[in-house]
Amino acid sequence: MVNYLKKNKFHASTLWTTALFLLLPLSIIAAESGIEATQGKSWKSAAGKFRVSYSSELEPIIINQIHHWILHLETIDGEPVPDAEIIVTGGMPAHNHGLPTSPRSTQYLGNGDYQIEGMRFHMAGYWEITVTINTGGVSDMVLIPLEL
Amino acid sequence: MRRSGVILAITAIVLFGAWWFYESRDPVPWSDIEIDKLRSLWIGGLPPVPPDPSNRVADDRRAAELGHKLFFDPRLSGNGNVSCAVCHQPARRFTDGLPKGRAIGLSKRNTPSIVGTAYSPWLFWDGRKDSQWSQALEPLENPAEHGGNRMQYVRLIACDPEYRAGYEALFGTLPDFSDYSRFPEAAAPGVNPEWNAAWQLMSSEDQERINEVFINIGKMIAAYERLLLPAPSRFDAYIEAVLDGDDIAQQMIFNDAEIRGLRLFINDARCTECHNGPLFTNNEFHNTGILSYPGEVPDRGRSNGMRKVLGDPFNCLGHYSDAAERRCAELSFVRTGIELVGAMRTPSLRNLEDTSPYMHKGQMISLAEILDHYNRAPPAMIGHNESSPLGLSRSELRQLEAFLETLAAPPATTTQWLAPPDSAN
């Protein structure tokens, strides 16, 4: 850059280039956006049979702390689903690894609510929780995205 | 025309100078997202030490005092020379400066620091223990480490007046171990055939009496170890300045290389994927393709450690634990699977200054070596390397190293706990 200044006659275009250099980093900073909240929503199952929502013991969810969720399961028409088999897995697609724990549904609490124990996340970033639902010969799954 | 050209040139030079100076100082201000990341690493965000429900004397000052004495007591060994502090040296942040621990023999792995381990659900490089008290007991009977046996240690508690009085105040009257026909000189289950034979000849009730006291030795040592906590470092002072918006303090505390290193640490170098939170560790297990120790087969790490902890009678769910089953969530919901082959526990980065050599077998001496390894991310010898190449330049690696050195700080623990207790007391 110093050599460039010495060798070339100075034009207005150079000033514009300099200004551009000054402004570019600022525009990059401005482009960074906030993290979208995923709590308080519900998700439809892949085959459209169920709707799932959850609440977490930790609100907001923080990394490195084991905690439980209450998963609410209802039919697409809004009827609570009792006594389903719930299997919870998850992972970070970008890192090709799973959860650091093996969460399980430990109790049916009534009204379509299931206690899911053993939830823990060990990295910030994008996670996907997969909830597999088996009930009355019907099997379906829900993918819950989670940004930590 | 000539005059306007001169003005343009001057303007350009001033702008260029400003840009140059700006670049040579703090590259860009921290964004809100970055400030959140910085706050998450700040020691001010470290919660109080979590309770250890498996150890009913975990927070009992009397237990910590006895544990302190036990930690520095070489009588807790087969040859009378090895205390916990032989490998966990307070002056070296409770490590020993060796690739692998050396006591009676050569240990299989590098001696990890104890500072801050009260926060970890898992202990040892492979997490084969799930409490500090259970961890503390294993080296006592490892032939290469303390090399003694539990009968001997239990008798030490019974025969040393100070231990005996302190123990009985905490746990109640000790059983009578004076009958050598029931309680021989040496006995322990495990690798020593003579001690094991003596152990097997004992009644299960007598074995239980010994185990109970042995376990409580671990629980007292753990009560002491819970006091070993990290102190704020220069990094934490910098974060405070950032959170206060104090630009002048920031510039006084960190130089440019350190700021740039920190920015790489939380962004492009992806270090916080594992080294996160105020302790710079997620206390989880990762395979990062660390080469095996020369001449050794690769260490299976967590995949073996997980099996061991599940089968350990001294785990959180065992009857020596004081925890109700529902308080053992980490063990109850432990992860299994292929990802754990060759995975080792993420160490804290708050003790780097005096804790070389690094990694599970002390394979790396310098921070530069480690950073070069993560920059290349070679394939793992066993299992799968979770990390991928970073593509950082030499100068960026030097900036990361400069930043990592700002995490150095002595333990927050008062000096009385960092030296052997006064024997006159």
C-alpha cells in the first residue's frame, strides 16, 4: 500500500477506494444478526399426524447443565396423546455428533405431557432434536431446531 | 488543479494513516454477539461450586481439614513416600510437569490439574469416575501410583490419633480393626495377588467395614479438593473492561495480539465449541486426533471409561454414594456410542501456564504445538477426529497463543490450603 502511494499519481478514485476500505468492515459488522428464539413454538410431525411443543426446566437453556424437558404431544386436531413411546435423540448437524447424554422419557404426566430427563448440550450453535413417537401402531417423528 | 491535488493527497494520507493506526490497534469493536460470547467465558459468570449429593461431608469444613492433611500425607502409600501432592503439586497448579505421572512407577496418563474439578460431572481423562471422592481413591491402590491397599489406609485412620478423632467426629465410632486374624496387615481386592487373597478370605461384613472407612477417606479428600478453585486472570480483567465499555482499560490490559487472539478463539478458531463456559471446558469427551504416545497402541479413552464408570461400585448409584438415585442424572443418562472411541475429557484452559506437557499422555510440550495440531486436524489413529482444519496463518496462531497466556492465574484458594498443614496443629 505504501509503495502504491509512492508510485502512482493520486486520483479521486483512490480516495473512493480508501473510503471503501474504511466502510467495508463496518458493513460486515452491521450484517451480523441476532439469534432467533425457538422457544414457545410447536412443531408438526413429518407425516403430519402430531404436533409437539416443549418447555425446559432451564429457561433460557444454557450449555453444560443437565436438566429436563416437558414434551407436550397432541394430535394434529389438538387432542392430547397419552401413553405414547417417546424416543429423544439429537445432535449438531454441522459437527456430525450427537447429544452428550442419552435422554429418556421417564414419566407420563397426563394431558399429553411427557417428562424427558437427561437433556444437556455441550456446545453453543445449531442443534436438532429428533422426537420419535410410537403410539397405537402409528409411528411419526418431529424435528425440533434449537439455536444455543 | 495542482492545489486540489495536494489537498486530495493530504486527505488520502490522513485517511490512510487513520486506517493504518486503527488496524494496528483493536481491529474492530466487539459486536453484541461477540460480547455475549465473551461474557460466557468470564469467571464472574462462574456459579457457586455445585453440591455433591454423593458426598455428605463435601461442604464440611472439618472434612476439608482432614482431607487437606490426607492429601499431603505420604503415609497414604505402599512405600511411605507418595502423597497426592507428589503428582498434584500446588506450585504447578496441581500437576507435575511430566508427560505421565511418576510415583512408585509410571502412570498410564498425564496428571491432570485438580483446580475446578468440583464442577465436572466426570473425572480422569476418560471420565471413568463420576465424583471427586471416588476419583481420589483409585490412585491410592494403583501399583504405579500410591501402591498401597485399603486395609493399610483404614488402619492409618484408626491408629493416628488426629485422624481417628476427626473421623469419629464426622462419621461416628470406627469399627475395631485391632484383630489381625480378621483384619490382616494388608488386604485389597485387585491386582496384588497377596492382598487380593487376604481380601477374599475376609467375611463380607468385614470387607464392608473396611470399604466404609476407605470411602470416607475419599470423601474427606474430596471436601478439600472442592476448595481448589480458579482465580480471575488478566483475561477476566479485560472482559470486565469490555462489559463496562471502558476502552482505556481494555487497551491497558490487552495488547493487539491478545485481542486478535481472543477474537480468533471465539470465532474462526472455533475453540469455544469445547473450551466453553467460565472454566473453558464443557467437561465432555472429544476425539481430536491426538497421536498416541510413542510405542503405545492408541488409547480408547471415553469408550472404556464409560463402561468402567457404569460398572463401578463406587459410582453415584452405588450404595457407598450418599445421593438419592434421582440426583445421579449424569450417570443415569450417560451417553454411549461409537463417537466415544478415542475421546478424552476437554481440559480447562485456565491452568496452562504451569501445566505443560499437555494432552492425555503429555504428547505436546508447547501451546504452539497444540495450535499447529488443531490447525492441521490430522486423521485420528483410532475413532474419528471431530475437528477439521482451521486454515489459520502463522501470525494468527501466534495471536491465539498470546491470548491463551492471558488465562494464567494462581488458584483462588487461600495459601494455607496450598501447602501441607502445620503438623503442630
